[in-house]
Amino acid sequence: MSYPVTELPDISGIGGHWTLAPARDCATGGHLQVGRAIFAGRQWPREPKDCVCVRGDWYLDGNLLLCSDCGTDGT
């Protein structure tokens, strides 16, 4: 379960900040806004609206899971 967009953890300590991005809701097929991590010098290969988020990397001592393809919160 992802963090609510109003409660995303602080990632400034690891050089990042959040932006909101449209994504596809896999459960309903609709669209929703999700938190997307932005890091200087890092470009995600996919946009959240086009991603299926099957791989992730852990950050913040295992408290935050980010999609490896689009940078969205998948915790």
C-alpha cells in the first residue's frame, strides 16, 4: 500500500523531492494522482501513466519502496 499523497515521507535528506503525477489505477482502470520522486541527475525510463510497476528499490532504511521504472511510491 502506498503512502497517501498528503503523507509522503521526506526525501530531501537523500536529495529528492516529490511531485504529483497521473497514473493508471490497476484495480479500476481509472486514473489517479500518485507521488513521484524526483532526484537530480536521475531520469525514470517510464511515465507513471504508462508503467505497470513490477520492480522496485527500497529507500529510507526500508521504509519507502519506489518503482524502478517510473519513480512512484509503491510502499
